[in-house]
Amino acid sequence: MRRARSTAVLAVTMAAALAGFRASGADTGGVSTVIHHVSSVSRLPGYAPLVDPESTSVVIGRRLNAPVVDRPFHGGARSLDDLGRAICRALHHGDRDSLLALCITDDEFRDILWREFPQSRPATGLQWDDAWKILYARLHAGCSHARRDLGGHYYEFLRFDESPPTRYKNFALHQHLVLVVKDDQGRVQQWTWLRAVAERKGRFKIYSTED
């Protein structure tokens, strides 16, 4: 797999170099130089096609052969509404750590969620920690910005507006969320900074935020 990726990268680099040489109008001392255009990297010597037996997982949005996992989520809330109320409390106290405690952890992402996402199939060459670095940064930024922009006020949780959740073998994702609250001035606010919530065996945790 890595050899195939390296071959493809090398092929693209070579094609780009040849194209740059031709466009530069380099001086050949009057000698006619013929450069053959390569229409596809698959025609270059040494190219090996990428084997991706799970390519259809991209279309259906999940890996069907992901194993069943026994471990539960730790912490979080017992319902989506309870999670909304916990978020309101944390923001009222301006407590970023309490918000982060409601988020999924690295081992929960690795052992429960990651293996069902199409990006985890071997053909991509990605590891769980490649994705976790991005998700971790987004969660920390989202919780920090929410505390900065919304912290210190009392909020009454009203409801979550959401699309139907996406069901996986080991969990469900509640996405396209709008957290509707009433602030201490009696104004109704609609928050979209909380992008997704993961549900697992009756526990709900923040999965993704705006950064």
C-alpha cells in the first residue's frame, strides 16, 4: 500500500517536473527535444494500482466489517437533553474543563468510533491518531471559544434541534445540531458551535465542535 502511494506520488512529481520544464522554454542549444505527455500516472513504469476492497464504504458511510465493541462511554450524560443542560451549567460557570469532560476521549475514539469510519480502512494509509489530532484540536478550540463567547451567563436549556441520527454498529452520531437556550435576559439563542454528539449504550458525549 505504502509502495503504491509512494509510486503515485513519485509519478505525479515527475509529471509536474516535465510539465514545468516544457513550460519554461529551456534552452536546448538548438537541439530538438521531444517530451512525451503522460496522461495518467497509471501508465508510468512501476505503477501498482491501489487495492481497496472496502471502497464502497465511502458510499455507504461506514465499514461493514468493523468489530462489535463491548466497552461503554465513561462520563457524558444519560440523554441528549441532559447533555444540553450540562453544557449550559458549564458555560454558566465559565468552566472549560467541565465542557471538555463531556467530550469523547482518545481511547473512546480509537476503540469505538474510528474503526467504523471509511477513513480507517487500510487503503487510506491513515491511523486513528492522525484523525484524533485534528478532532482533539477542534474540541479544545470549540470549548474554549464557547466559554469565551458565552461563559458567565445563566442559560436555560430548551431543546436540541437535529437531523435524524446516523446509526453505526457500535454507536450513533447526532449531527447538524442546534442547541436552543434562553439566556438570563429572556432571549432565545440558537447555538451551532456544537456540531455532533456521539451516543453509546445510553451515554451521550460531545463528538465535534466548530473551531
